[in-house]
Amino acid sequence: MPFAIQTLCALLLVLILLAVARVPLGTYMYKSFTDPKHLKSEKVVYKLIGVNPDNEMRWTHYAAAAVAFGVFSVLSLWVLILAQGILPWGFGRSQDWHTALNTAVSFTTNTNWQSYSGETGASYVVGMAGLTVQNFVSAATGIAVAIALFRGLSRSGSGTVGNFWVDLVRASLRVLLPISVVGAILLMIGGVVQNLAGPLHVTTVTGQAQTILTGPVASEEAIKMLGTNGGGIFNANSAHPFENPNAWTNLLEILLVLLIPLSLPVTYGLFVQDRRQGLSLTAAMVALWVGSAALLVWAESSLPVTAMEGKESRFGVLWSAIFATTTTGTSTGAVNSMHDSYSPLGGGLVMFNMMLGEVSPGGVGTGMYNMLTFVVLSVFIAGLMIGRTPEFLGKTIGQREITLAALSAVVMPALVLVLTAAAVLIPGVRDSMNNSGTHGLSEVLYAYTSGANNNGSAFAGLSAGTVYLNLTIALAMFAGRFVPIVLMVALAGALAAQRRRQDDSGAMPTHNATFTVLLLCVILIVAGLTFLPSLALGPIAEALS
């Protein structure tokens, strides 16, 4: 079978399976977040944290709660990591203070960037009570912010956008937990390891001593993929056979990553009472994902001599490329191949996926509110082109709204470009680069792009465990996460306060193919104009050399 046909069939397989699941899940999430009743388990949580679930918040209180929860999570996880040496199942694993701080920020921000080896840097207690917990609540925070923005668009003359704690708890208990339990069981059936056993010491057929590490892998693997987290229990991440043993588990992990990001547009359409709005965003997300995957497969398969470098033979070029597109198009740092070994164009493509702002289709929750940021920008640009006041879903996109959206779109590029430029000027950072020249620049650019976009994957050619890199990447992760969250919740508050116009017949339709094309053009042009110079100095220059 020609390779192009194989690629088409593989992409169609993923899309068909997702199409079957997205409408039921999206509808379920809508009902979960609009349910006036609280489950008994949820009431217990509210009582423990001292929250009245029936009190809604203004956007300022909602944003403050999200940031405060993030800061508390960073500090508590940092202490837990530093104390792992005195806790059970420690096996002598440890991290120095700046690596531990980087790890705490990383998992709290849904990034899962790892400056340490998973086998040696995190004990079972840290993994189960710290990292896995943050995989749930960090993903739930992203969903909560997206839901708050949906409310802002759907409400009229309201001073509130929901209750952050209610949204957080419902996202965790009603959405993430049940799906991750099913996912973990399916992964175990597929051969993923799940135990609390210590290291196994064996003698190989050659007579050499070897230590084999196991652990509670399947339970963490399921939520790391479902929540678009991506941290590896093992240093090889999803290239390790204990995390991703075969083609079947590889497909399952791809589906888990894409499931919620492509279901949330359904939820959005139900909130705004127009399913076509969700279909329009879904079409844009799918177009970006399919286009990127096809280009990456072509880029890697066009070099037959080196195509398998850095890739597992059980996945091959095709499923390695689809996996890489999926995880870099969302905020998922998982890898089943080494991006540093990709061709220059291939490495540039996975980097560009992140530079789009994690909208193809984006992370859990973050993909939707980042995509809606571009929708607001597109509506504003269209309004300027036709000479009328821009409107979106009966709401005016005025100075305040466009300012918040524009600032949100600028945060990530500013962090990436400023921190990359500063890093390459410091001799100590240059010493951490395993490669010089254009590829070395790509390693640094990739690291800060991954951090600021809360992705977490790496080129693996940069020794990032230094004080400077740990702290600056932590800064990129924290600011890249919480500054847009505050801006998006503020946008939700501004939109909720507006009274919705009933007659919007004169406004530009935002549910048809024309608007979808405009939205795609805005996304690509903004990313291209922002990052083309840096890409030209990195992967593009390497490809032409």
C-alpha cells in the first residue's frame, strides 16, 4: 500500500473514533457543568475546603482563586519533592532545590517539563500523591477556565462567571476521574505496567547485571494523556515499552490526548445554544491537526536513510509522526520518539505546532480558550474590513475585549523570544547545548516554546538541569499559564456583563466555512509573523545548510 494511502487511513481511523465519542462526551460535560445539584462526594470536598458551592463569583474572585490554587499547589508539591527521601517507596530518589521547584511549577501548570530522569528523580509517593494529583487538578483548572469563558459568552447582563471550586471539582470527579480509570484499565490490558514493586535486579543472557524499574505506571499514564499533561514515569516517556508497549496502546494514547479537546467544542456549542459554533471551531482544529500531521509524515518519510533515527520500530515513521503532531498540537509533553532526531523540517514543524498557541486542537480547556482568543481577534479584524462594529454572539467586541484578547495572544511569544534571546547570550547556557550553530539555537528555542506553551516536550539536546535554565523555564511555564488565565477570565467577565442583542442579523456569521478559513488565516499569520525570524535562524537554516 502506498505510504500516502497509509497516512490517510491512519488519520481517518483516529478521526472516526473521535467522531463517535466527542458528541456524547461534549454533551455530558455540558450537563455536568450546568447541573444545579451537587453529588455527595462533591459536598464532602466543599465542606473540607470551606466553600459554599451555591455562591457564584465575579471574574476577579474566580481568577484570584485559580491563581491562589496554583501558587498553593506549587509550594506544596515543592515541599513534597524535597521530602521524598524520608517517605516510603523512596528508593533513594531525590532532586536538588531548583530542579524540585521547576518540577513543582511544571506539573502545576499542566506542562510536565522534566529536568530530571523519571526513574531516578521521583519516588512512588511523589508520583502518586503529587504528580498524578496535579495531572488531575491542573487539567481541571484549564477546563474550568474554558467553562467560565463559555458562561461569559452565553450570559447576558451577569456579574458572575461561575464558581471556580465547583468547576474544578466537577471537572476532576465527573470528567477526568472516570475516563482515566477506564483508560488505565485498557492500558493495563494492553501491557502497561502497574505495581508498587521495587527495582528488579536480573542477570541478562550475557551474564551482565541489570536493574529493571517498574511502578504504578498505567494509572499515571492514563491521566497524563487524558489531561494533556505528558510527564514520563520513565525518562524515555511513551517510547518506553512499560508506558507504551505496542501499536494498540499507542493508538489509545493518541485518542486519550485528543478526546476532551475535540469534545469541548460540542460543550461550547450547547452553552451558546448554537451547535454550528462548535462545529466551526472543530473544523479549524481538525484542519490544523491533519495538515500538520501530513506535513510531518512527509518531512520524515522523505529522508529514507535517516527516517527511523530516534524512533521506535514498533511505531515506525507514520505513527511516530502522528503521535508527535498530536502531543505538540496539544499541551502534552509525551513523546514516543525523540524530536531532537527528527529532520530539520520535522523538528521545525513540531515546534511550530506549539507556536500556534496550542490550538491544534489545543490542551484540555486551554485549547478552547486560546482558540476563542483568536476568534475574538478574527471578528475584530473582519469588523475593520467591512467597516462596522465587530460583534460576536450578540456581544460587542469593544476596546476592553480586544485588549484582553490581544494581550493574551502576546504573552506566549514575548516569553519565548525574550527568554531565548537572553539564554543564548549567556556563556553558561551555551555550555548546556549539546549542539552548536542552528541546531543548538533550535534546542533552546524549543525549550522555551515548550515551557511557555505548557507543553513539556523537549528536543533532548539541551542539558536543562542548571540553576538558570530551571528557574527561567519555570518562569516561562508559570507566566505562560496563569497570565492568560487571568486575562481570559477577565474577558469572560466583560462579556458576561454585556446584554446580549437578540437581533444580530447584521453581524458577520461565525459558524460558516468563510469564517473558519478566516480564523485559520489569522492563526497562521499571527504565528508566522511572530516566529518566522527565529525559525529562519534555527530549523529553516539547518534544513537549507
